Amino acid sequence: MPAVSEPLHRALGLTDDESTTIEGILGRAANTLELAMYSVMWSEHCSYKSSRIHLERLPTEAPWVLVGPGENAGVVDVGDGIAAAFRIESHNHPSAIEPYQGAATGVGGILRDIFTMGARPIALMDSLRFGPIDDPRSRWIAEGVVSGVSGYGNAVGVPTVGGETVFDATYRGNPLVNVLCLGLLPTERLVLGRASGVGNLAVLLGSSTGRDGIGGVSVLASAGFSEESDGDKRPSVQVGDPFEEKRLIEACLALLDEGLVVGIQDLGGAGLTCATSETASRGGVGMDVDVSAVPRREPGMEPHEVMTSESQERMLAIVEPDGLDRVLEICERWEVRASVIGRVTEGGSLRILDGFDGEVLAEVPAASLHEDAPLYDRPRRAPDAPLGPSADDLDAPEDPGADLLDLLADPAWVYRQYDHQLFLNTVIGPGDDATVLRLRHPVTGADTGRGLALTTDGNHRWCAVDPRQGTAMLVAESVLNLACVGARPLAVVNCLNFGNPEHSEVMWQLSEAVDGMADACRALDVPVVGGNVSLYNESAGTDIDPTPVIGLLGIVDRLDRRPPGATLVDGHRLLVFGPEADGLGGSRWGAAHGAPGGRLPDLDLAMVADIVELIRGLVVDGLVDGVHDVSSGGLGVALAEMAARSGVGVHVARVADHRALFGEAPARVVVVVHPDWLVEVFGRAEAAGVPTSRIGLATGDRFTVKGLVDIGLDEVTAAFIDRLPEALGAGTSNR
């Protein structure tokens, strides 16, 4: 018997129920082009159909929030007539297949999210996670991703000012490439991605459309991966051109400055289908699109290929007919292609035409692609078995000093690939608790005397043990990181990286993580203004550990001195603010010893708020000469990082045992204080009700913790500085 072919809707990733729903919306069977459009818009990446029901529980409003979730980027008012737009996005699946282009086009996409709001991009951050560093393929992916981020960001002229780099077995075969972008705009230049004005024109700006991005993230982000299948998916990975992006940035900002754009939208996931349907749906209008007018870089492209291609460096602008000549003139000046491909119409229909007066190839309600995508409340179930043994049940290590050295790794090799001083605004760059940028007016360049602070934070170990508390701890860590540079928090964006949503344990993890984020954001008065959900992060059927990543923006109200950073000063006293470490559950030390489970340490969000206020005040008033939060690796790693960075040893007398050395209790900070300021600092801590421990002295050329560790500062420095570049420098792939 001949084989029965798979129904087209299933081949496109739509379920039988979704196909039936589409027929109900249209009142007829959908044709091939319409099914292709629904398939990309109703994908997990574009519709958030498995996560929207949970994301609605996040706090999103505050007086300073100008634009919250649902637009291309969140926007907050930072004073002096300036607004800041920022967003974080994932490009995980494309980067698993083509690391360089996957990461590069992730940078290109997040840049467009920012300047489509009318903001000039001023900084990038990357949060990167790879498989084990001793795995050749993981090293190959890491080297390609880092090169892709630097190759695109450096060429387009936007500094990459910080981030994270993590190597862990959970990401073998499925790396995480999360990229954050920050931009500034005069508040009056804010523009939204919506169409309005019947008769207005839809103008496609930028690159021609090709087959290199067909399906792209909208398809790749809806399936897991294996090394055997990667080659088949490689043509779906977009190819980026940073020089085209640079011209596109300048042309779009010029159009916005002259008020020539009614609405504007970047072409990211789902390409033209997304840009046309979303702008029309948000504006409550319809749109006619002439698919034959779309410039193409390859012959013979079918309408469904043109409408779903995710080729890079493209924008859709809604302009009034009277302004078209000026739009074309500006685009010609910047050598940016501009083509009229659509018209705003009455009603809510999105029609795809072969010529404006030609055959109607597709006709669907625009809102049905954008707002009316399925909404699933998938089954949720906590895991039956515990994650694994607890480090609290392990014997004390024979050599805590050797364990400490094994936990050290400086990501400076990664940061050296990036230009982080473009625009000369970077006050504190990569490698510290948070990045600090001088806040200048985006048009006049005037220095406001204030600063912006940025951090990205994730910890899969915490979230694997307890996704709710682990995510709350991440928010607390992010806020504390900003306090360490004297900043107060303004808003959060998030990138929620999880496994297969069809697994009930994964949906439980996601739901719990959202609730933990909501709890912490409410307690610390930080709204969530946007984010991204990346699901189906699995390789060979194994889900990654839950990995929410928090991006936090803050403001430094008085930037009249450089914050001290995570450094030591010879002869200064070492203090720890915050509660005692009360266990090793979920710790990096425990995971390194095969004991990733247990119970997370207690989190007191009221205590976090008190410590944040205390630390920020001490930094702003210049009462501390070094400051570093205690997080992954515990107090031991925090002190070792400070010692290696500053070339000053430590003598610690008051750490009870390895639990106190490696425990990761939240809301703890190491501060370095001149002896003359101890009374003032202790007084402020007492007034704030913050527990304080005086643990030792910064001095000498050894790293000693009484009764536990006694190693040379040179050993600490070598372990910290050399491990990552030596490993990656030898990285090859046996693919």
C-alpha cells in the first residue's frame, strides 16, 4: 500500500485541534499560505501559548513605566526628558546549529527591538550557557557564539558591556544564548509598533528577503535537538549583516526624528507575517500586502516563503502617503532599500495579494494571528523524585582550598572579544557585580551627572532544587548587584529558558518560577516590563534545568565617583553583611561533588530590602573601598575573586566550616572598609537592623581562612585567570 502522507497542518507544526480552530475562524479550510502563516504565528516562540496564562501574574506597572510587556521593548522614564528602552531575547536553538550566525543574528534582532521604539542602542549584555568545558563540541559552540556576539556587536558599533558565561552538563547540546540590549531616547520620540490611518502605506526597509531564515526561530524554538538532526535544520538559521543593520539604525532614527513614521515594527520571528499582523492588530485596522513587491534575493520564492522568512535587517514602517518621498530620500541617503509593500485598510483583515489589484492569495483576521492564538493551561506536576543527594549530607572536604580553586573561573577571555568602551560611557565594564554607564542625553550628549546600571543573573542549580524560591533569589541577587554599584532598581526583563512544555514537570517549573519572580518583584518594588520565553530546550530527550535569567536596569542618582567594585585594599577590614550561611542545598560546591539537591537557604525579602538600602548608601557616600555580593560559590569564591582581581591577599579568622565557606545563603555582601570608617559603617548597619560580621583583613600574598584554607595568592590568581582561556583556546570540534 502507498504510504499515507502527513496532513499539511501537522507537517507545519499545527495540531488537529488548532487546524479545526483555524477553520472555525475562517469559516472554511485554510489554504497553504494561510496555514503557513498560522503555523509561525501560533508557534511557542511567537504566541507564548503555553506561558501567557502564567506571565499574566507578574507585576508590570509603576509610575515610571512608559511601556510594559506586549511591545517590542519595555520603556521606563529615567528623568531629564530621557527614556530607556530595554529587552532580553533568546537565540538558543539557532546557536546550537550554527553558533556564529545564531548568536550574531540574536544580537541583530535585539538591536531592532530597541530602535523600533525610537531608542538609540547604547549597550548589549549577553548571558551565555554551554555544555561542559571539557566537551569538544561544547567548546566549539562556545567559541562560535562568543565570536558571533563580538562580530556583530563590534561591527554595528554597540558596546557589549557585561553578562554571564556558564559551563554545565545540563546545557550539553542545547546552549542558551540570551542577549539584552539597552537604548535611550527623548521621551517625545517614543513610537509603538501599531498601524493606523486608513490609506497609510506599509514600507519595508532594509535587506531583501531570502530563504536563509525560513521558519527560523519560530520553528527551531518549537523542537528539541540532537546532533544528528542539526544539519537538516541549518538552512533555517538566519544570516546577519551588521553593516546593513548600522545603516538601518541610522535611517530609522532619522525617520523618527522627522516624525515621518506613524508606527514601526522589526521583522523578527515569523518575518512579514508577524510584522504585518501585529501592527494591524494593535491598531485595530486591516492591511493589504502585495507579496510581489517584496524585494527578494533568490529567484523562484513562493508566497509562503516570502511571508515566513526571517531574513535579517528588515523593518516595517507605517507612513503617510504625503511623507513617502521624504522617507525614500532619507533611506537613499543611508543606502537602505525601501519598498511600499502594503496599505492600511478598514476592518481587521490581513490580505496577501499578488499585486495590489491582483489575486487574493490569503485573507485572515489580523487579530487571529496575533491576539487570538491558542492559550494552553498545560498539565503541571512537581517531580516525583528529589533532584539528588544534598551537599549537607556529605562529609567535610579533606582540602577545602583545592575545592575553592576548582570553582574559580574568570570570564575575562569572553569579555576581551567585545569592545565595551564604544561611546566612552562605560564607567564599570564587564566582570563586576553590575555594569555602570554614564547617562547622557541621547540627542544633545549632555551629561546628566547620573548613571545607568545593568546586570543579568541566572542560576540553574537553585532553580532545579526549588524553581519558585530559586527565581526569587535571582531577583534578590540582581537588586543587590545594583546596590553594589550604588544604583536603585527600575525594572526587570526576563528570559525564561525551560524544557519541553509537553512535560508536566517542565510546566510546573515554569509556573513556580513565574510566581517566585512575582513575589520578589512585588516585595522589592520592581516591575517586569518585558521578556521572552524559550521552551523546548532539550537535547536527546533530556530537558535542561530550569534557567530563568533576570535582566535588571537601575539608576545611579549621583555619579560623582566611580563605585569601588569587587576589589581589596591592603590593610582594610573585611566585613560581611547579611545572614549566616545555613546550608549547602543547591550550591555550586554541592553540584561539583555530585550532590545537587537538598533545601535552599531561607530567603527573607524584607532583609534583602534593608541590606540593599544599606549597601547603596555606603557606596554612594564613599564609605567602602570594595564591595562584592556573595552568590555562586559562596563566601569563598567571592573573596577569592576579589583577591585575584586586586592582587591583595586575605586573612580570614571567622568562618566556621566549609558550609559557611561555600554556602550560598542570599542577601550577603562582602565590604572592604578603612579602619577609620568602621564605627560609622557598623552604626549604619545597626540602625538598619542588618546582621554584620567582621571576618578578617585584606593583606599579604596568601589566601588564608583559619582552619580551612592556606594557599598562595598566585595560585588563586592563576586558577581564576587561566582556566577559561586555556580551555577555550584549545577548543576544537570533532563534528
